[in-house]
Amino acid sequence: MNHEIHLVKRPEAAPTHEHFEMVESEKPEPGEGEVLVKMLYVSVDPYMRGRMNDTKSYIAPFELNAPIEGGAIAEVTHSKASHLSEGDIITGMLPWKEYAVAKADSLRKIDPSLGPVTTSLGVLGMPGLTAYFGLMDIGQPKEGETIVVSGAAGAVGTTVVQIGKIVGCRVVGIAGSDEKTSYLKDELGVDETINYKKENVYEALQKACPDGIDVYFDNVGGDISDAVYPQLNKFARITQCGAIASYNVPNDQGPRMQMHLIKSSALIKGFTVGDYQDRFKEGFDELSKWLKEGRLTYEETVVEGFENIPDAFFGLFEGSNLGKQLVKVAEPSHSS
Amino acid sequence: MNHEIHLVKRPEAAPTHEHFEMVESEKPEPGEGEVLVKMLYVSVDPYMRGRMNDTKSYIAPFELNAPIEGGAIAEVTHSKASHLSEGDIITGMLPWKEYAVAKADSLRKIDPSLGPVTTSLGVLGMPGLTAYFGLMDIGQPKEGETIVVSGAAGAVGTTVVQIGKIVGCRVVGIAGSDEKTSYLKDELGVDETINYKKENVYEALQKACPDGIDVYFDNVGGDISDAVYPQLNKFARITQCGAIASYNVPNDQGPRMQMHLIKSSALIKGFTVGDYQDRFKEGFDELSKWLKEGRLTYEETVVEGFENIPDAFFGLFEGSNLGKQLVKVAEPSHSS
């Protein structure tokens, strides 16, 4: 017997169990060029919330009464494709199913010599590349500048703060618990941290950024960003990576910020990692090198059990995760 | 007897007569390297509102109980500087005084062969350069793209829409009266216009921009911009030139827009014309050439009388001006 998790209702605000349903199904059969895979790890990511709305975006909305689809790691259990074999560990966009069929061309075989397979959903996957291109291409950090990172303890944020240190910047990380700020400071070498649940972010930023803010890597939007905008230096760059504070708030309102951009001749650029598809190899190579050299590390928060995917997803909006949030669905049948 | 107009109180919201005072003074004496000038034209510009607040910005706030300072055209009536002579017509930043002393080095002699002297406060001056660099450098318009311009009938907007046509774009202009939209369409060749006081801007944009919006030159911010953000094309560029809708609204609130930037991988860049100081000659040469070729034209709204400068300034926030708003203070003593 197979299980799938479907989106059955579009959330207006925060997603809850009423919007999802676990459904029993048959194990599917792969066709020519396809493989049957057994899900090992599922990635839950804040951007997926956007696909639950029925609005035009850079990526099509999820269909109702069909499985959610997202980044995952799986093991090939039956192959009808020439370049994948039983036992191969692959990553790709897969439906939330314990067993799924996928076109072999849409999957990437993981090279386990590069690190634990889960890194392909984190520091060596979409979140790592998001951090790399968002910071380097949009943020354009220069040695000695001050970078502020919101959502600093998440999968993307933890990578951004470390790249910020690698390129010689003063890095200030904003996160939502003392456990997270301690991790950022003690393990990742972040210069100053702010616990936004305890501190006045505007005042804490004034103290943490005596020379102003040159680069703001924004994962959250909302009132944390409101506190950043007035403190931007001339020609500041803002990487608009996410806006998780707004995802569950219909018609979210806040102070208009155009005047701050004019005053500081600042730039904001939104992006999604797919914009950099042509340069993925560059980013992957840099991240792999730093990881191998020990200059880059990562953290994972792992929830166990296929049925717990929705809870792990909800947790993203409560900040339950330190580093990359994963759901472990099964052990590989073959050791890898 | 000389007259000056002072800022005597900082406006919290809209500026009114209570914030200004006309003061009598002595005609000043120029020192070595200085000239005495007679004011001919005073420029009133929306950005000046920002200098009336006591907040850090790209330019220092105006002092209280001292004359406002702004762009102006004046005639040299007494020179103690080698390179300026009595009768020369100059432009520069001057205090709101009928007669003022200025350092000759801070003034630029106007070449009357390039056009009427007033163009040095408009199409061949700060507003023209603002339009040129904001559109060309930030907007990066490509032939066939759609440009939306808010505040399209103002000094900057009228130049932006024409440059947009010169570079081969579809241009949509938003303005606040039928007189203005007719001018934009009939005189400047704008493809589609929207009267924001009569029309639902969101719906009118949908109709006017069937292929979406590639470039948004924003002079106004506020709810006009709110209507633009959801209609941006992938990789759209927004030139944040002004935000006049917010200047008189303390803590102006509106829908948060970060999600729109992410969805469309769009860029917003604030700027002030001073950012392009090193390239002024390039802009000036291009604008002069287009003007000479008849590809660029301009409009002026002229109020008469030194004492009416504040009213002309207030009018900017009510949209009283078509094209460049000027105040004519006096005739030149010598014909130029």
C-alpha cells in the first residue's frame, strides 16, 4: 500500500491540517524512461506556501486533490531508464508519495562522496544556491561592509551568514530564539545577533550596525524589514529572497518604504533560484569547495515519518527549524 | 529693499502658509569671488518637501528661520568674480531671495543658444537629467517593452515618456486630469494614458498593458504603485524616483510589496540625480540633441511673483502643474 499527501483546500491564512489529507493509493508502475522511487527525505520550504494560493506566480499553483510536490531525496527501486539503476539515490522535485514514479531525466543522481545525501536538499541544493546567488549576485558584498540577514538561522540564512564571513564582511543575524542566536554566534561566527522575539529590532540594529547597513539579505519581510529600511547606507543592496512574515497574512499592510529607497539610493531585487539556472554549476562548485575546506557548515532539523510532513511544513512558520527542515520518510534499502 | 522666504516651522503633513514667512532684508554685498544676483525664475520641486523634515536624508534639512534654497535662474547684477559679468544669466542652487549673493564657482552660466533659459531648470536641468538617468540606467528599457510612468505629466514624467518613445517602447502614462492625459497622448505621443482620479488604476493598467509591465518609472508611490506591483513582468525594473503620495502622510501605510518582487524577480532602485554627477555631460548632450532634433519637447507652468513661491510649491502636491512648475520673479534687466 502507498500513501500520498494531498492539498485539499487552499489556505487563506496559516495552513493547518484541514488543508491536507493523507490518501491511500497503489504503488505506481514506471513507464519507459521512468523510474519508481522510494521516498527517503522530503524537503519542506517556505516558498511552497505560495504555490498553495491560486494566484499567478513564477511557478504554477499546486492542484487541489493532488499530491503536493517539492524537493526530495529518494532511492530508485525499479528503473526503466538507462542511466539510473536500482539502489541509486536521486534528488529532484517529487510528489509527496511514499512511492512515486518520475521521469529519469528530471532527477539528479547524488554523488555521496560530496557529503551526506541530505546536503543535496540543503547547503548543496536549492537553499545553498539561493544563498550563494542572492548574496553574491544581488547583494554584491564588499570586504568590510555590514550585512544584515533576517531568518538567519534557516536553511538559506545559515548559508548566507557564512558566505558573508568568507567574503570578509561584518555579519548581523536576526533569528527568533536564543538557541538560534547562540548557534549563529558560537558555531557560525556571526558578529552580532538579534533575537527579534525579545529585542526591539530597530534599536538592536542601531547598536549592531554602528556603520549602517550595506547589504540586507531578507528572508522574512514584515516588521523586521521595516526596522532595516531606515538604516540603509547610501547605495545599499537588498536581496529579497523571501517574505515569510507575509505568506500567511492576506493583504498584509505596513509602512510604505519607497522613501527609504530614495533617501539611500538603495536597490531591492527579488529573485528565485531558478533565475540562476545557467550558473548552478558555479554556485555548486563554490559551495562544495567551502564545505570540503571546512569553511562552510550546516545544520538540519529532521522530523521522522511521512505522515508528519504537514507538521514539519507548519513548523517553518513558527520557526521550529534550526537550519534545513527535513522529513525522514524511510531508510535506504541499500547502504549508500 | 530685499525680500526672502523663510521656513519658520516644519510641516508634519501638507505644507501650508503657516510654515513659511516672507521677511524683509537688506540687499547683500558680494565678497571676493562672489556675485550679487537678481532672481528671475525659481524652481519648486517635490523633493524639497523632504528637506523640510528634520531627518537624515541624502541632503541636509533646511534650517528653520532661514531662506529655503532651491534651483533658480538669476541675473548677475554685480560681480566680484573674474568669470562672471554683469548681465550674465546663471543657474544654481540659490536661496529664496529677490537678491542674493552666491559664490561664482557654484553657478553655471546659461548658454542661451541651447534654448530658452528656463530649460536649465527643466528638460536641460535637474528634472531632465533625473528622467534620463532614472529611465536609461535603472529602467534599462528595451525596444518593444512596456513602460508605465506615474506622475507622467510632471517635469520629470513628461521627459521620461518621451525618452521611452525615442527608445522604441510602448509607453503608458498615469496623470491626474483629462487635460494632462490629453497632453500626454496628443502632444507627447504616449500610447495609453490613465487618469487616476477617474479610473480604477489596476483595471486600467490591465487594459493598457496587455503584455504586462517591464519598466515602471515611479514618481508617486502610494496606491498607484500598489496597482502596478502585481502586474510586473518577470525581471521588471522599477525606477524609484519619487514618492510624492507619501511626502505629506506621516507613517504612510500600504500593502507590503516584497512578495510581488519575488514573484516577478523584479528590481526597485531608488536614486537621486546627484548619483550621476560624473555622467551629467552625457545626459545633457543627449537631451540637448533630442531637443534640437525636435524629438523632445517640454511644457512649463509659470506662476508670477516672488511672494507666490509657496503657493506654487503647494500646488505640486495637488497636481496643479503641467510639466515644469516655475515661479517668475522678475524680467532680466538686459535682454538675453
